[in-house]
Amino acid sequence: MDTKDKLLKNNSKTQLINIGRQHGVTGMSKKNGGYKNKNEIADLIIQQVKQEVKQEVKQHVKKEVKQEVKQEVKKEVKQEVNNKVINNVNHNTGDTKLTFIDLFCGVGGFHQALTDLGCKCVLACDIDKKCCEVYENNYGIKPIKDIKHIDEKNMVDFDILCGGFPCQPFSNGGNKKSFDDNRGLLFDEIMRIAKHKKPKFLFLENVKHILKVSDGKVFEYIKKRINDIGYKLQIFKMSPHNYGIPQQRERIFFVCVRNDIYEKFNDNDDADDADGLTSKIKLCVENKNLTMEDLVEKNVDSKYNIEPTLKNVLDAWDELIKQFDVGEKISPTILINDYFKNYTDEEYNQLASWRKDYMTKNKPLLKKYDKIIKPWYKKHKELLTKREIYGKLEWQTGVIKKNDSIYNYFIQMRQSGIRVKKNKYFPTLVAMVQTPIYGKYKRYITPRECARLQSFPDTFKLHENDRVVYKQMGNSVNVFNTYTVIKSTFKHYDIC
Ligand SMILES: C[S@@+](CC[C@H](N)C(=O)[O-])C[C@H]1O[C@@H](n2cnc3c(N)ncnc32)[C@H](O)[C@@H]1O
């Protein structure tokens, strides 16, 4: 059956008109000479979507492409038109499994967890082209591009809605603009769909700061909206490191249960709900018991080694660390170039106050080791002044220990300096390009190791570009945490 046949078979005339409107098809209204018949509307939709897709493909393919590439593109356009149109129509899967829609799907952390629990995905959505490529490559579903294009009145039915809605407006990495930022409002898109479709469960995820931004008003808003559309909310603060996965990544999971289901399974215990939250579901306690050594790849390509200049910088700092006394406290960030710079009073006064504060606090330590630090700085000055961050050391591993070394830890090159972190748990993977260094092996962690830290199986096909993988994994949910939350919910509600 081709795209048009499917479109005609699965939709009434009204539904077709809605799909047409959703794609901005013009000339279908009564005003323009009465509604066209189903056949004509279907043609118009396909024509319009073809144009959309061609436009999108054009942006990615140079004009002077060879004939065979043109053929490929044509095939892709056909496939994409099919996916785009069919994705938006109601189709009965005839299956008894719980079905889910994966909003803001990224590379599919939720998908992975939910299919592990026997559920079936019926629609996915993400605006990022590369995430969509990876998603389709792994799960055979082409995500719809923008959540705003989903017409809640004319979409597939489903039991579960899941979504790790964009966290930049709320995270520490972003600038915490919260709901003033357009992306903050994407939460409302979830509510729009859930309010109309009324699935059994909503599973949402976000950064932990979401509870605090705008003095808690954002969280109050989220809670109220979830309650208003007829769901009971329970939240879980989770991090992989609490479940035997060596990554510290605190996140909030929002579990929303439709009121009728909640009431069927729980006693009416009002005290529990006084703040609009419940605490009925108990988390499963399964623990993976993994250490970093269980996750590292063997025989790693030398392209992941630290580049020579950075290696020299870390060696230089290591030389100094080794000369500090055991028990020495190194905080806050050492600004070594500032210590040796002869600022005039005027220049000094113009420095940011945090900088002046650090410089004052650095003085006692640097003075104490004056005899060591002066010749050390003279030897490495050229290197340490090459880039501003080379001269800043953020030592976050506690006091100096016996046989201490910078290479005993995880290292991240951040705008704020060279951050050295404890080695038990990997620092949170983030979407920005700050690939962490595993000091022990003097190399960056590999894309596959990132995927393992996020509990994706080794069968998961990663994007071919490493930088893209680092970003995607930094954005993803931890699959095992997600699995734990959903499995615990299912257990409480007698689903599996
Ligand atoms: C925090 S990530 C979610 C990652 C996902 N949970 C995973 O496991 O990979 C948020 C996602 O929302 C997507 N996004 C942002 N705006 C969107 C929109 N208007 N419609 C659909 N997706 C959008 C981003 O591209 C990003 O992949």
C-alpha cells in the first residue's frame, strides 16, 4: 500500500483536513469554494510534505551532486514523506503490549528502558537531525521533527508518554532562565498532548535544579499542571552512582499516574498528598555493582590520548602536586598566572571580585611553598600562559594524599580551569564539549565508554562522529535509572 492509500484508509475527511492544516496546506476551506474531496486533500498533503522534505534535504546536499546521489536523495524523500505522513495518523497496532510515545527522544534512553520492559514505541519526536538519525538507525522509527507539529487531536493512541524535556533553561550549564526561555515552555507541549490523550502514565525527567529555579515557582507550576490535567505526581531523585554505575548524575524523574489508576491501587490516604505529591511507589533496589574498570575499553585507539601540549601542562602541574605536603589543602582554584603578574593598582581594582577573592585566598599556600613554586613557575611559565585555563587548577579531590598525582583522578578542561575530580564516580557527562580525561590512562574517555556510563548496551549503534556522540550521551537519560523508575511503577501498578 503506498503513502496515499494508507492516508485514505486510516483517516476520515475531517482527520485529513486536520493533517492538511497541520502541514500548512492551503485552499481547503469552505471559503475557497468548499472542501475538496478526500482524494484531492490527500494529494495536497503529499504534495506539501514533499515540498517540506525537499527543502530540508536541499539544505544538506550540495547542488552539484552526482546522479547516483540524486537517486539516493529521491529514495530518502519518498521514505521521509511516508514516515512524516503516516507518523501523524491513527493506526491501531492490534498489539496487547503497553505502547509509548517518546517525546524529546534524543538517542532514545527512555526507548531503551521501556522496550527492555516489553513496551512498544508508536511515535517518537526530536528536533535534532543527528539524534533522529541515531534513533532511526537503532530502533527503525523516524522521529517527527518538532513537538509543536504533533496534533493531539489526530494522533496515534498510547498508554505511556515519556520525555526528558530540554533542560538548558533549568540546568547549571545553561543560564537558568527557566520559563522565560522558549524551551521552558516545551513542558506545556507535553501537557497539551497528555491532557487530550490521557495516557495511563507519564514519565518525565529533568535536572535536579528544576526543583529550585525561580524560587521553586517552576516546580510549583509543573506540579499544578500535572495535577490539573488529572494525574498524581511522585518524584524521584536519582543518580547512576547510587545504583552501582560509576557516574554521578543527579536527576529528577517525574512519575505521573492517571487519577483513576492511582485510586484503584492506592488507599485514599490524604496525608500523603498534602503537598500535591505522593510517595506510594517504592524503588527497586537492584544494583549493577560496576566500577570504572568494568566499563573501560581495552586497546583504545591512540587518537584518544591527551594531546602533547595538554599532556605537558598536566605534567607540569603534577610536578608541583607531588611536592606539596601530605594533608595540604588546595582550595579554592589556584590562579598561578595571577600570582606572578604585577598588576598596577588600577588594573587590580578592575578585576572581577571572585578573581580578587581567589587571589587573596591563594596567597598563604603559594607563599608557604615559595621556594618550590618560583623555580617551578619560571620553568613552565611559557606553557602555563599559553591559554588562560592552563594556569588555573581546580583541585576537587580533598587534601593531598601519599603518592598523590593528578593522574590518579578524572580531569576536565573547563572554562573555569583544569578540574581534577575524585576517581570513584565519573563526573556528570554533559552535552558541552568537555570530554573528561581518565587520568589513569592519560586519555579521553571513548564514545563507547560514555554510552556504557549511560547504561546503553554495546549493541547500541553510535553516531560515526565522536563529538556528536559525546554531546548525545551528555544529553541522554541514564537507561538503568530510567528502567528502575519505570519497573518500580509497573510493579506497584501490577503491570509486569
Ligand atoms: C535533554 S534531551 C533528551 C534526551 C533523551 N531523553 C535521551 O535519552 O537521549 C532534550 C531533547 O529535546 C530536543 N528538543 C528540543 N526542542 C524540541 C522541540 N521543539 N521538539 C522536539 N524535540 C526538541 C533536543 O533536540 C534534545 O534532544
